[in-house]
Amino acid sequence: MASHERELLKGSTDCLVLSVINDHPTYGYELIKELETRSSGYFRFREGTLYPALHRMEKEGLVEGRWQSLPNGQERRYYYITPRGKEALEQKRLTWSDFSAAVRSVLSAEAP
């Protein structure tokens, strides 16, 4: 991924992650795979990118992590969106919609 693409992703990570978690509680690896699937392979998050973002969002009260026991005795940390996270996601979606519409308008305008 080129550096300019990484910068775009950095500004969009919270919105993307919250959007998936809003659909259903999920754990880290599942979240990485879901983002990759939904983006047709465009987004390939690494654990070193995802987990710091999840921990930051947890500190901000946007998500809540809960350990759950699996049938095999292992534990997995699932992330749930909080009411504050739902509000943040809605605001981020509106901001993204406005931003992307403005970019499309500029890109599609014909030069004089």
C-alpha cells in the first residue's frame, strides 16, 4: 500500500472498524477478515494497526471489549459497540458522505 493510501486509511480506520462492530460483536482476527472481505481485498489490516486502534477506541468509550470462553476452553476478546460508539459512527458516516460527495464533484468537474 502506498504512503498516501496509508494516510487515507489512518483517517478512516475508526469508521471502518465501528461499522463492522456495529453489525455484530467481533474479535480481532474476525474483524481483519471481515474488513478484507467487505472491501474485496483492498483493506488488509495488520494486528499492529488494528489492536492499537481498538484499544484507543475502548479508552474513548466507543467500543467495549469482553472476554468470552470458547467451547475448547480458550478465551477470545469480543468487541461491542457502545451507545457513544454508535453516535460517533453516525457522525463519521455523515462526514464521510459529505467529504466523498465533495471529492466526486471536484473530480468530475470539467476544466474550463
